[in-house]
Amino acid sequence: MKQLILLICTLLVPAQLLYAAESLTLDEALATALKNHPQVAEARENVNSAEARTGQALASYYPQISIAADWNKGRSFLTALEQVRSTEVTTGALYLKQTIYDFGRTAGAVEAARYNREAADKNLVVTRHDLALRVKSAFHLLLAAEKQVTAATETVKAREAVYRQALEFFRQGIRPKVDATRAEAHLLAARTAMIRAANNRELARIELAAAMGTESPESRALAEPPADGFPLPQRQQVQLEAMHSRPELQQLSALKSAAQSALKTANSGYLPVLSGTASIGYADRDIPPGTNVWGAGINLTVPLFSGFSSVEQVREATANMHAVEARNSNLRLQVAKEVESAWLGCQEASARMASTAKEVEAAEENRRLAEGRYQEGVGSIIEVTDAQSQALDAETAQIQARYDYYTARAALDRATGKE
């Protein structure tokens, strides 16, 4: 028995120490998660990567400059002399190439890169929204777990009082020993429930730490969120808001535009490329060469046959665009389902809050009456333990309904595209 009491005290001491420090607010938990969580860092780096690919696509608008040097020695057939001679040539030159017009190849690639960068931006928003929902859910889960520990502790105290009363009645010969035995069994069951509630609280604390992106669980108490004074919006209103604001839909819109730009680039593979070239340098037999050479020209490349490469590129780009359109249609169905589920969850939890409040009031009154009757010696041990169990169940249901409502409102915000 002493070991059991020591274990219970060990589990409950952290809860008492929590109140020595300043409480952790939901806003602070959200800010910590958005700052520290690796998923946000990964999504942010994906944005940087997409921005770099945009810069790579823009590079085709600028001239390409290179320096090349070459030394070659051998025997070659010289057409002008109509004979083979030993040759030795050293060259060094600066080369410049500028695409003048490529019929939309570069423009399509740049557009696709920019839309992909926009899609990466929206993916960052999606990651933030998902993480915010996870933090809110974990925060409310921990609050509910703390309240359930308190309720279980109060039940243990009440059953301890009944157990002492039953023992006293037995010593005085007023009640049989079975009352004391039954009271002790219910007391031990209440202590077991308290241990389970304390363990659930620690698990909830670990989940909140993981959602916040911290390695160690938060040791501070949680600040109770303000009461939600906003009425539940209309179902049609939240549906329209979700279709307009969900970042996933905006992301797919950007990906569709990127696919259209990629199709434009693929179609330009059938068209010619006009470019200008220029070079200046030195060429001679000696090292270093001393004779100045230069050249300039216009180049027109007209693709005639590329092994059906252009045909397959157009086919691939078209299929990608249609796939994005299908994903968009599927996502709209999923968003509608999420909004409906979240809205109904809010409505159901709100109704449970109202009903469990009355249930708690009635169960508490029943418990007080049962305990009073037992103390007066006119009630039965079964009546009082049943009343205590009913009171605990009612309080647990009220706690669950309250924080289920907060979680459902967080899910509704996520479903409508709010952080």
C-alpha cells in the first residue's frame, strides 16, 4: 500500500510543480511550433529550392560566355596543298552565344518555374495549417487530461472518506465487514483510474512537445483558452469559404498553370531556334599563340526529326495537366467532406456540452445525497459508490465534450483554410 501511495505521489508531483511557472498559452505553443518544427523548415527550404529553379530558367535569357583553349599536334591532310603535313595549332578564344528567339521555349520554362515556386509557397502554408491543427489538438488533449486527473483525484478523496466511514461503522458494529471490503475495492479502483489518468496526461504532454518541435515535454501548466463566444457559422458559408481559401486548392491551381506552361514549352520543340554567336581570341603554332582571330554569326536551328522526342514531351505535358485537373476535382470533394465533418463535430460537441452540464449537476447532487445518507447510516455502500462512479463519469463526459468542441473548432478552421 505504501508503494502504491508513493507511486501516485510521484505521478502527481509534476502537476503541482507546473503552477510554479508562468502558464503556457496556446498562442505561445503555436509560435514555438512554427519556429522550431522541422516540417516547417523543410517546406521553407523547398520554397528556396523552387526559387532557385526559377533563376535557372531565367538564365536562358542571358548570354552564355565561355573561354576555351586548345592545343593540337598531328599529321593532317591539307586540302589546299593536296598533301599530308605535320600540324601544330594552339588556340585560345572567348566565346559568346545569345539566344535571340526560341519561339516560347524559355518563356514557357520560366512561367512553369514561377508557378512551381508559387505551389511551393502554398505547400508551406499547408504545412503551417496542418501543424497548427496538430498543436491545437494536442494542447486541448493535454488540458482535458489534466482536468481528468483532477476529477480522478477528487474521486479518490471521496472514496477514502467513504472507506474510513465504512471501517468506523464496522468497528462499531453498525455495518457488516462487506461494506468496508467493498469500499476498499472501490477505493483501489479509483486509485488505479487516477494512475491511468496521470499516465494519459504525460502521454499528452509528450504529444504536445512533438507537435511544438521540442525534444523535452513542456513542464509548465497550460493556460485555459478563452471561452469561444463566436456562433457556429452556417454550413453553406463555411463550404464557400473553404473552396475560396484552402491553400491546397490554390496549390493545385498553381500546379495546373505550371503544367500549361510546360505544355507550351513542349510544343515549342517543333519550332526553330534563332541565336547569335561571336568569338575573339588567338591562334598560332607557338605557345602562347600570338595571332588574333575572331568570328561572328547568326545561327538558325530548325528541328526536323528528333526520334519522336517532341511528340512524347507534348504527350507527357498534356497528361500531367489532365492529372492535375483530376487531383483538383478529387480535392474539392475531400474539402467538402472535411468541412461537413468538422461542422457536424462542432455541433455535436456543443450539444454534448449543454447536456453534460446538466448531467454533472444532477450527478453531483445525487452523490452528495448518497454520501449524506450513508454517513447517517441509512444508505447502502452500493448506493454511495454507484453515485460516486456516476458523478465521475458525468464529469469526465463534460470535460471530454468541452475539449472536443475546442478541437472541432480547430478542425473547422483548418477545413476552411484558416491557421
